[in-house]
Amino acid sequence: MISVFLHPNAHLITGLICGYRIEELENPVTRQTRYLDKLVDELAKGRKMEKILRG
């Protein structure tokens, strides 16, 4: 099984990610993959990591 250690607040991510509504994904591995997709998308747009993580 794949285990990804994400930020403890990753579950607060909502909305559409890569065409999928994150709240509707039942498989935890798929949900974690979409969280990472969202991070990559934001970095590709040129946003800084501090801004993305709201730090």
C-alpha cells in the first residue's frame, strides 16, 4: 500500500482538482494523489510554497 505523509490540514482542501470534486473521492490514495496534483498545479502557476501552504 502507498503511504504518503501529507500536511495534517490537507483534508481541508476542497473543490475541483484535475476535474474531480475532492469531497466526492472515496479512495484515500486517489484523494492524496489529487492533493499532490493541486500542489503541482499551484507551483506550475508560479505561486510560492509559503503562499500555497498559507504559512
